[in-house]
Amino acid sequence: MSPDTPRQLYLRSHQWSSYLVRGLVVFLVLALLYSVLFLSGPRSGLGLAVWFGLVWDLAWFGLAAYTVYLLYRFVGAVERMTGDDRF
């Protein structure tokens, strides 16, 4: 068992946000590729609808992820204010 606290382990690890932009770009490229390749022809309008639907869902996911991030920052600020370093 490591003597380090979870907070110390987190601070030494890679930040998850460094992978966020790469993941979003890959998701959008794959979504566009899917809508162009598999929803073409007479259903091409449906392809655009699927594309904008995926972007809309991604926007809601981003809002939820940002809310969780803000809550995480708030908890960290409270821990720093109280001096509680147990977590």
C-alpha cells in the first residue's frame, strides 16, 4: 500500500484535461465520417441531422463535464481553506 494520499497521487499524475481536446476532435471526426459514409444518397439530409444531433449531445455533455469540473474545483478550494489534506 502506498503511503501517499489520493490527492498526492492525483497531483503527480497526468491531467485528464490534457486528453480532452484530442478526444473531442477524434469524436467529431468519427461522427462526421459516419454521417458522410453511412447516411449518404437519398438519406443525405438525415446525415446532416445526425451530425447536428451529435454536436448537440456533445454540447450537453460538455456542459455537464464542466459542471463536474467546477464542483471539483470548489471542493479543492474548501479543502485548502480548511487545511484538510486527508483526501
